Amino acid sequence: MSFDGPRQARVSADQPALTSERRTHLTVLDAAVVAHGGMSCGVVPRAGMPVLHVINAESPGLSIEVGCDFIDGAWRFTWAETGESIGVVTDAAGVAGVIARTVGAHVDKAP
């Protein structure tokens, strides 16, 4: 695997998935996760690629890592462990909600 190559994605030769683009999208998701609440996160390297490590703020043992890959012509957030798509990068808030449900994060919305 090259430094700029895909982790588990199907990438066409004319549109390489660059690590810097991954980091940019993961940084946007990082902000969306923080805005959602109930979770702490940060971009960290795994196997030479950036991923977003997310934990439940109240139960740190509940965590997940999210990657970002260029799949079938679009940038998508993926579960880092499996490469399965979570959603497109243009829906960072929606993906943050999926991540929150996965790690069991709950946000008390007081009136």
C-alpha cells in the first residue's frame, strides 16, 4: 500500500485518494462530532493513514474509528475496521449522528 493509495476503497487511476484530502474531510467530521455532543474525538494515524478516533465521553470504553475513502467517484466516511461506507462527506452532521448511535452517546437537550 502506498502512502497516497486507498486503504480499502475502489479508486480509479485518474482520481487518487490523497491522504491530505482524507485529513481535510476527517477534520470536518471531527467538528461535526464535537457539535453533536456526548463524544470526544481526534484525528490519529493508523497504518499510515489518518482516521478519526471517537469515544463516548461518558463511557470511554465505547469507541470507534472512522476513515475516509474515495469510493465509486465520491468521498465517503467509512468504518475504519471494515471499510464499510457510513455516508458521504457532504453529510458530516448525519454521519456524526450515526457515530453517536454506534458508541451509545446521548446528549441531554435541556429546554
